Amino acid sequence: MPCAFGSKRVGWGRGRERPGNRVGAKSSCGVSDDPRVTEDSLHGPPLSSLSKGWRAGRTVKPLLPRSELSIIDIERDGARSEKGETQIMELVPLTPQRDPSDQGDSTALVPLATTSLRRTGGELPPTCLQLSSSTLIGLRVYLDAFARQLAQRKPTSTTARTYFKRGRAFIAWLEQGHGQGKEKDPRVRRLDRVCLEAYRAWLDQRFANLRTKNGYLTAVRQFLNWLVPLHPGLVNPAEFVQGWACSRQHTRRHLPVEDAKRLLAALETDPRKTDLQRARNVAMAYLMLKTGLRTIEVSRAKIEHLQEHVPGEKWKLWVHGKGRASADESVQVLKQVYERIQTYLAFRPGPLQGSDPLFATTACHDRGGNVVTAAGKRLSTRAIHRIITEGLLLAGVKKPGIVVHSLRHSTPTFALLNDANPTRVQKMMRHQHYATTEIYVEEVQKLLEGAEEAVTQI
């Protein structure tokens, strides 16, 4: 019986006799047949069908128990051994079940490091992937499908690109440890707990930032969580490898009130800028401090997004946030901020359209008088970072932990210091989960009611 987990048997080579379903018969991947388990009761794409798809140049559509998966286009040739035979993605049993006649002959049946799983009822014996050349190719194919499906679910999100990039880094690490160009690493023979612990140790040496390490490990964990249900019996080794414990406190600090005022004053009196640029920069920084907008949200803002909410008192700015397809969230703009924005818009050459960017570029010329940057285009996030960073340096408040994102951190901090309701702060900051807002609450409580102030005996 071939290593097929679908309803069709695939993966048989030419001229190869198909054995019957007899107890104890060995499959092509080393997993013994079980008469209690029928092929029709199993779901998921057969690993051996990948090899067949590579040979035939066809597309393979894995089967999901409850939802459909996008078609995986396979246009690569299968990895071939020295004898010219096409190799397939190999499965290794968690608990080796050898016939008495071939003990000592097979070297692929090695117990998995995790032995807590037990075979019960009519389930398949737990297995893991043997890291052969064709298995590594198959992992790349599955990673493409995983990223494509994630991108279809969240078209505007960058998560799919991030997971794909970090998943490719993991597979490249597997290829290096598998012996391509150097001696094989004994820990990278199978995709099991030992392998992932070795990858975790490599990440620990490669990166210094704990959040970066966890990001790479999370990408692998999400990929394997998606892959394992497609193959019943396959063990997910990511369940047994933990990440690094990180502090909930922000690494970037908020701006103190006096430093925020110095920043606005420096942007308003910058002698290197024109009147139009000074009015734009101070209005933009003031809006970011009062509403907590991100740089990408400032960049996407349009004139038509600013609408009157309470006549003469309050305005509403519709926000095109990160991961959003349109401007479907809003923040409240008070009169002081609105007047700054109107002062800037009065400097801009007209007529202005509603679809024009709220904060636009100014014409930039080189020494020969040629236009480098046209006027009226929306500011990029890089330009916004440069403007705010220059203001922080000019005001003398650029310190360790103080960055452009500190303006966003300052908004909830100022609000909570003035006894604002945390739920209202969550809505203003557009936090999806209250746990994110709670981090600011804890920081403000520590700032106001730190137990260190009660130590007065010495």
C-alpha cells in the first residue's frame, strides 16, 4: 500500500507490482498497513501525490475535512536519487513497527523524541516527516499554498508576506543542515522536536531581539499548524517547542508633555523650511499627538476624510488603518487640531479636491532646477518618519526609546493620566483587543502609584 492519505491510491512507479491490503505489509514510506483503517475514512492530500504531480507536471488539490484549499500548482521536477528513481516525501512512524524478519535492516524507523502520544482505536500511528530532498521541495510547495491562502483571507495584510519570508528562512536552514554543501547535521534528519529545538537554538544565536526570535518561530508554528491537519497521523513538533518570554512593557517610551511641546515648537519655527512646510509639519505632528494616528494612517488620509461632526466644535477623521481595505474607522478631531489643519490647507495652491491627500509633498528641485519630487503627492511613511525625527533632533528630545512611534504611545498615556476611561481609550486607539490597552493602563498606574515611592525608611 503506498503512502496515500486520500481516497485514491497514487505514487506507484512504473512496472511496480501493487501489493494487497494484508496485515503487516510495508508501504513505500515505511508505515505498516492496518486493516482497521480504511482509505475512504481518511482525508487530506497524499504526500506521495506530490511526487506524482512533479513527474506528470499536473496540479494537485489537497482535500480538507471541512473547507476547500486553493489548488497547489506544482511545476517542479521531483528530486531523483543516483539510480534515477523519483523520491517522495517520506513519513517515519512515531513508534517503529518492524517485522521480525527485517530487524536491523531499516535505519529510517527511529522513535520520535516525544513518546507521550499513543495509538488508540483505529487511528493511524503518529508519524513525522523524513527530511529527504523531495520532502524539502514539497515543503516549499506547501509553503507557497499556505501563504497564498492566507493572502486570500487577508488581502490587505502583510502577515502572509511575513510568514512566507520567515518560512523560506526555515526551509533554507533545513537545507543547509541536511547536508547541501557540507556535512549533514544529525539533528536535521527528520522534522521532529529535536529538529525544531535545533532551529530554536540557531535563532537564539542569530538574533538578539526576543520579539524577532518569536516572530520567526511563530511563522514556523503557524505553517505546521496548517500543514499537519492535511495528513492524518502526522505529529506537529511545534507543539512541544516554546518561544521566549517577553516583557509586556513597551520598548519605546512616550514623550513627556514638555518634550511634546518642544517638538511642536521646533517644527513651527524650523528656519530651513518654507511657510507651507512648517504649517504642514506642525499640523501633522499635532494630529498624531492628539489622536494617536500611525504614520501609514497619516499617509493615507485624504481631505474628504475630514468631516464635520458637531458644528463648530468637533470633526471626524475617517482612518484607513493598517490591514484595512478602506477608511472604515474614525477618530475625533477637536477644534484646536482642525484649525491647524485648515491653516495648512490655506497655504496649499488650489483648487483642492476631496480626493487629494490631506498632507501632501512640496515640489523639490535639484541644483539644476529639475523637479525631483512633484508637489501635491501624498507623503510616504518614510517622509513622515524623516520629518518627525528631524523635529525630535531639532528640539533636543531625541533620546533612547524616543522614536516616531512614541507620538502614538503618548496619546493614550496623556489620556489615562487625565483619568480617561480605558474603554474609551481603546476605541480612540482602535485596539482590537483590550489587552493592548491594558499595557498602557499598567504603565500609567506604575508611573503614578509605583510601590517604590512607599519605601521611605532609608
